[in-house]
Amino acid sequence: DMRAVGKWTWLTLLRSDEIRDEYDVIVVGGGHAGTEAAAAAARLGAETLLITQKIMTIGALSCNPSLGGVGKGQLVREVDALDGLCGRAGDSAGVHFSILNRSKGPAVWGPRAQLDRERYRQFIQSELLSTPRLTVLEGSVDELLVSQPNPEEPGHHRVTGIRLVDGSHPILSSSVVLTTGTFLSGSLFMGQTTSPGGRMGDAQSCAGLSYTLKETLGLRVGRLRTGTPPRIVKESVDLSLAQLQAPDKQPTPFSFLNTHTRCKPEEQLPCYLTHTTPGVERVVRESVHLNCHIQQDTKGPRYCPSIESRVLRFPGRRHQVWLEPEGLTSDLLYPQGLSMTMPPDLQLRLLREIPALHRAEIRAPGYGVQYDFVCPTQLTPSLQVKSTQGLFLAGQINGTTGYEEAAAQGLWAGVNAGRTALSLPPIALSRTQSYIGVLIDDLVGRGVTEPYRMFTSRAEFRTYLRPDNADLRLTPRGFEEVGCVTLRRYKKAVSVRDGLQEALMALQSVALSSTRWREKLGNISLSENKSTTLNGLDLLQYKDVSFEMLASAFPECLSQYFEYSQRLKIEAVYRPHCEKQSREMERIRSEESLSLPSDMDYLSLPVSLSHEVREILDRVRPNTVSLIYASKVILIKYIIMTTDGNRKFR
Ligand code: FAD
């Protein structure tokens, strides 16, 4: 009695014989990685089956009701540019849009939105429902089916399908994407109690799956942890004692398809800022012995720590607490910054030490989760397990944290799972081209020792990898080469690209001396001497010159490009710097295309390398020369030249 979602009806009960025996791609897990993976594989043309424990939790936001932020917003824009779901879902569910980091340059702005949980979930579910070639099945996968294609290659496998926990017949597939999040050997922690589970109310992933990964496939697995705060009844909070934080006046949508957000002004809700007090620190200290989650050595998210970690690491400080809406009709507030795992009565005591929360009521207590992750250096840049053909991993199972990181990996794993099933070669994204490329390159090249989250500082070419130009960087390639972008989106991106190119040429065509510009535009400060000739693009680089000013000076050439005014300004500001970096980007791209044989015998290479370096190379087995740099081993060029000067490994 498996349940599946048919194309037109919601929660249609399908008999098990209505599920086929074989699919091109099977995706396990309906979280942020799994939904993007399934939708991307289906967009590519693969018959796809998404299997998840509970259909109603598809698209659930396990923790914070928000999307985007610094680095993360860039990922959402890129997923959207490749026709993924989360950007449009964020626009549909956003109740408080704001751009973070506005005091810095636009390359590192962080588009972010508070979300209505219900709307987000509904959007993702209805998108999956209307995706052709995609079937959703409610069930738990207990076993990966694998074969050993070549007896002479012990340790090398090929995935052939999955088996469900109910013991029903196997479902076959040449590509499987695992996106089991925090569910792999998951344990939940609250106070002194521990119970198995992947998330409150959800069972952990079946033991058989862990067994296949660890024992049959011999994958190295580590353990990480995270936690979530209690949810507070809004009416019980004295918001007059907190500082109101209004959303941006003009919401900035995530999706390139939305020139306006659906969000009406009356649907924009405020957030509130408050702070911890010495009383909070006291409760944390008094309850340490009753809090088994924080007594463990397992690494948690450094940039999203629990209140216990914050207080114990930085005693005597006042810590920020954001009170965030959970949705338009929700009667709950989410206290960002107060993730905690002490017993529920002490959670209440702690909250009430904060003036705005002195009468707070808790609807659901905070808790922690510890889970297994697969060390991601065992993956290729297409997110395929190196030793197991057809098996792809994405999301928190790879040691990342956050919805955006999961969605980005999910999309890319889905693309490659679809390509494998359709007998197309795997495809990688360069770190010079996208944050998704940076994320995957960091994971497979360096691995993780703590939950990995994206920051703009991780991208060397962040002045080029901007949120404003993700469509130009990725959409054409996504359509022409990758196959995951629909014609509608491609046409839109091409028309924007052509429009911007025309506008840039028009700007370059209006050239005047700096004296004449000053006369035309009034009191602007230009550093150039009077006789220097500047074109419109040069001028737009100046802080106090806007495209609108130039268009009012030359309306006949420029006014038709008003819709691009912000993008033109950003392009003008960053263009000289990006041009300077282009040679370095070229070098990295060429190294990314230099592949290395998977069976290279690093331990006995006839070159002078320290034993430590050999061991790192042997363990990481980098796929490309650029990943050698990521592994912090920079002698590979020497190895290549010594073993074969003719680039044998290309
Ligand atoms: P998930 O969203 O967890 O989805 C996994 C899916 O796989 C689920 O739908 C599950 O039902 C399904 N599944 C698992 N096993 C099987 C199986 N055998 N068969 C079928 N289906 C299966 N992120 C942050 O950025 N900051 C935080 O502070 C933070 N705190 C968190 C606190 C908690 C308690 C939890 C649970 C998560 C937290 N997260 C946090 C993480 C955030 O939820 C994840 O990063 C994100 O959801 C990962 O997406 P995913 O798709 O990898 O996995």
C-alpha cells in the first residue's frame, strides 16, 4: 500500500503495481536537495521517481523560516538561473524581503526573505506535481542495490536500484541520488533524553541504508550535529520591548522570472530584535549537566551556534536574538539565535530572562540532532561517489548545513544523475563561474570538518559571481549544454543579455570631456582632468553617477534601457576589476579541465614527494589538477611534467 502523488491529484493512493519496476533516476529524500534533484533530472528528460518518508513534509523548512542571506542568496539566484525551484518558492512565500550587507558593494549583497512555511511547502509540492516525468512515492528506502561490475576491481560498484523498507519488490535504476539530510543514523537530543530520529516527529533513515553505505560500499562516514530553537507563541511576547526591523520598502525577488514579487505590501511582516541578558547565561551554566547534546564532542554549525555554545564561548556578552514571523497566519515566532537543547522547563526559564519574552509561552521546545555524513572527498565534481557508478549524494548528507547549500547540490546531482541515465557524460561547474561550483569544489576537494555553509569570502571571483548576473552566467549554458533550463527561461535570459549588450554599447557611444560632463550633469566630482574624454560607461563607475542621470542627459540613446539601470550600474562598477581577473580565471578553468586518472599510483610515483603529500593524494584521489590545489598540495604540475610532459592525463 504505497502512496504516490499522481500528476493531477494530490495524495492519490496508487497501488504498488502502478509504480513501475524501473526508472531512469531514483531520488531518495524530499527535502531541499531531493526536490531540486528530482525536478532537475525530470527537466533533463529522465523518468524520475522521488521516494520520501512523508509526502506532507516535502518542502518542509526543518529549522529557520527564511531563505537566502550573504553567500546563500547567491546560491538561490544561481539555482533559479538553472531553472530550480527554491527561488520561485521563496518569492511566492516571502513575507519580509531584505538585502543583507547593503553597506558593502552589490557583489556581496545577500538577498534574503522570511518565509511563510505553509506557502513554501505548498509551492514546492505543487511544482513537483506539475513536473512531467516525475512520480512521487511515499516510502522509506532501506537498501541500495549494487553490483560489482568487474571482479578484478574490488571496491568498485555500480548502483542498480533500491529496495523499500516494507520488503516489496526492488525498483531498478541506473542512477540513484541520496539526499537523506539529518536522517542517516539520526539521534535527537533534548535535556538528558536521546531518541532515534531524523527530525522531531520523523523517524531516522533505515539502518539498512547506513549499512550499505558503510559496509557494502566502504564509504568513510563522519558525525555532525545541529539544533533548533523553541517556537514561541506570538501573543505571549511583549514586542514593545523589542526593536522593530522593517523589511525593505521595495522587495527584491529571488527569481529572474519575477520582475515583481507576488508579495503585496500588506503581506510584508516586520521582524524584531532583542538581546540576551546575564540571566540567560546563568540558566545555561546551571543546566550544562542536564544537557547531553552540548557535552558531546561532535562538531556543530560554527556560524549558527546554539545559545549554549555562544554563551560558554563568549561569556559576559550580550547576544542578538531575532524574533521572526513564521508566516502570515501563524501565531508563532521563531527566535533566531536561541537554538537550545536543555530540558524544556529550563528552556522556558531561559526565555523568560529576556525582557520581551518575560511571559513567553513555548509551543514546541528546541532540540538537537546528530547524524552521519559521508566524507565528500569521496565524490567527483558531478557529486557521484567515485567508487560507485550511478550513485550521487547531495545536501546535508555531504556535511553541509542550510537549505540553499542543499538545494544547490541537489540540482547539480539531479542534472548528473539524469545525464548518466541518458548516457550523457558527467558535467562540472567551475568555481570561476558560480558559487555552486565553489561549493562543490570545496566539498570534494577539501572535505569538511564541521558543517559547511556558504560565504562570499569562499569565492575568489566574487566580483564576477554576483547575484545580479547569475542568469547571464548560467542560464544559457544550462539550456545549450546542460539541458536543465526550459526554453521560456532561456529566451528571457537571451533577451536580457542582448538588451544589456546594446545598452553597454549605447553607453560607450556617448563620450564627452570631463568638463562637458560636469556641465551636463551638474555638481559631480570627477577625478579626471578637464580634457580627458570619458564615455558613459566610464562615468557610470563613479559613485554619485546613476544611469538615470546619464539617460536624462542623452534620452534619445539611453532612455529605452531604463529597465536595466541597476544592472548597468553594477556592471560598470565591477567591469574593470573583472577584466583584470580574467586571466587568472582562465588559468583555473584550464586546470579544472586537466583530468587525472583515478588509478594513479601516488604512493610509488618516481618523484620526490614527502610521504605526507603522497598519502593525501592517495586518499583524496583528485579528479582534476585544480582539485589538487584545493587539497592544498601544489606539486602536481611537477608530477605531471615528470611523469609525462605531454599531458597524458588530459
Ligand atoms: P532534509 O531537508 O533534512 O531532507 C531529508 C529528506 O530525506 C526528508 O524528507 C526525509 O524524510 C527523507 N529521508 C531520509 N531518509 C530516507 C529514506 N531512507 N527513505 C526515504 N526518505 C528518506 N540548517 C541551517 O542552515 N541552520 C540551522 O541552524 C539548522 N538547524 C537545524 C536543526 C534541526 C533540528 C534540523 C533537523 C535541521 C537543521 N538545519 C539547519 C538543517 C536544514 O534543515 C538542512 O540543511 C536542510 O534541510 C538540508 O536539506 P536536505 O535536503 O539535505 O535534507
